[in-house]
Amino acid sequence: YLEDVATQFHVQGLELDWACVCWDGDFRHIGSGWSNHSFRGNKWQRINSEVGQAYQRNAYRVLLTRARQGMVICVPEGAAADPTRSADYYDGTYAYLKSAGIPELDSMQS
């Protein structure tokens, strides 16, 4: 059961038994690197400042380093009907995480 929902601010300094991290289109793996974005109004905007990019990278680092026993990373599928959720925002990140050795849940069930 999902007990609590928390941001990087809530989990800073905590050790959690299990964690589920939802990876959105704000921090995308594109080609050979990462692309930083912020959702403003009704569209994604690129984060150009190095301070803003470092802040975002650190937020994901915090979320990805809290679990002691295990973690599920959820990368949503894109939605063609919603231009703010294009598959392009998620597919590169999914492919990168998979290439880094993170298994899909379906492949772990056998």
C-alpha cells in the first residue's frame, strides 16, 4: 500500500524501507545527456541556469538514495493526445534506466 507521498524536501535525511519514485518529464535523458525542464503555465520550459539544473539533479539524487531495501522507479508512458506528456519526454529516460541495468517489473516476476 502507498502509505505516504513525499517530495525531495520531505525525504531529505530519511532512510525508507521501500520507495517508489515517479520520474516525470522535467528531467529527461536525451541522447548522451540530461535535459532539465520546468512546467510553467501550460508547457515545458528549458532550465538554462546551471544553478537550476544542479538543483533539479540534486532533487532526483535525494529521491533515488532514500530506499534501504528496494525501490520502484515509475516512468510514465507518453500520451499522444496530450502535448505536455509526449512520449519523447519519457522514452529516453526509460531506455537509459533500462540500459543502466534497472530491470522491468514484468521481467522480475518470472
